[in-house]
Amino acid sequence: MHSYIAIEGPIGVGKTTLTQAFKDRPGSKVILDVFDNPFLEAFYREKPGAAFRAQMFFLVSRFQQQAEIEEGRRRGSPLICDYLFAKDKIYAYLNLDDQEILIYDRFFASLSRYVAPPDLVVYLKAPREVLLERVARRNVRFESRIAETYVDELIKAYDHFFYHYKDTPLLIVNTAEMDFVQNPEDLKALLQRITSSTVQGVQYYHPVRKRK
């Protein structure tokens, strides 16, 4: 098993559920993304300036978490994180205007120099219909405002980012035919795939549900 794994994917795909499933593995440490962003609801309400404030809050908060990650790596504890620091740019370039990007890029470039990449990234994919169903299922109030067009843009941005991603080994998981949030067997199979061998380069996990 890789010593530091980052789980990634668009909203609703199951990053946090998969990450938390590692809690039961002896010695593993789970690190979850920041959820108490005070500007996030205003962003979903499309209030002026909220996107920049929300993005900068995420950037700084995630950077602060990296110190905790590095400390865990020095101790040799297996680490599983439900985000990749470098993906912060996906949302920035999707939501910020050109002037805001100029400021954001300077902060990101300065901070990212001190962030070590994980040993493996697991990229969870799902089509828009599946993501929206999963978002609705978790029933977070302000997420009900997410537009289908925004989810489509997010999927394209994630695919573009990981198509060009070369920093670490990458396991791409198609979750359209599985539901590891509701189905323990799907979760067990996915965990086994992630932990049973060392991923090199880009590999794919595309389970097909058996038809009854």
C-alpha cells in the first residue's frame, strides 16, 4: 500500500466516504478537506466577490493542513487525504475572473513549493446524473443551488486536469456502475484495488455491475 494517498473527484462522487473507510485500517491517519468555509454558501448564491473569498480561504486552509500531513509522513503513518492540494487550481480557474486569477496564482505558486505530492492519487469519476443524485442524497442545503451546467463544467475541468497530470501515480476509478457509499461490497472491492498493489503510471479501475 502507498504511504500517502490522495482521493480526488468532483462534488458528490464520494471522496470523503472513501477516505473515511480507511479509518479502520491499523495505524492509518485520515485527513479531511475543510468544510467550514464561511464564504461557501455566499458562493453558491452567486454573491459578488464570494468566489474569490471562498477560494482563498480553501487555499490557505489546505496549505495549513499540509504541515500535519508532512508530520505524519515523517512518523511513517499511512495517510489518506480526501483532496489533492494541486487541484485547488481547478476551482480557481473555473470560478475566478482574470484579475482574481492574477492574485490567486501568486499565492498558489508561493505556497505549493512547500507541499510534497502524495505517493498515489485516486481519481473518482462519475457522469453528471450520478453526481447530482448523490449530491441530492446527502441533502446539504446550499448545494441544492448547484446548476447542471456547473457540474458539467466541473467534470470537464477535472478530466482536463488529470489528463495532463504527471506528478504521481494515478488510479482512475469509474464509479458510474458502483455505489460504495450504499453498497459495502462495492466499497470492499475498491479498497482492495487501492491497497493490494502499488500503482505505477496511470491505471484504471472500471467495475461493471452484474446484471440480474
